[in-house]
Amino acid sequence: MNYPVVDMVKTGKRIRELMKLNNVRTKDIVEYMGFESEQSVYKWLRGDSLPKVDNLFALARLFDTPMDSIIMERTGEDESPLLPLLMVLNY
């Protein structure tokens, strides 16, 4: 059994897909979440970072979908399960 790993880029694409399906703009997410700028949302969409759990929960509510339908899994056995953690820590 392989350890499940979140794919940040695919997750960003999934968030963008849900935005299109729900006619939600980046600006709408910023206002909904109470952010001061769009920077965090753009990082999610690019796959540079992932939403924190509370933001993921809010996105799920906004898109009326389960949280696990937003997060996408990385496929491939050659990648270390620590890679996403290292990317976040070095960012």
C-alpha cells in the first residue's frame, strides 16, 4: 500500500475547476474568506501552497462539495511522501 500524498498542482487545478463550475471569482473567495489580498488564493491556484484546513473547510462550503473532493492525490511511486512537506517548509 502506498502512502497517500497531496498533489498541490492538481489541487490548484481542482479549485480553479470548482470556481468555474460555481461562477466564483478569485475576488469572491478573498471577500468570503476575509483575506486582505488575493495572494493566498493565487498560490493555491498555482499549486505553490495548499489551503489551511479551516480555509479548505470554507472552500468546501462555498462550493457545496466535500473537502476530500477538493484535495487531489499525487500518483506515482517514485516520489517521497515527505516531498510536499519539504516544499512547504522551504517556501
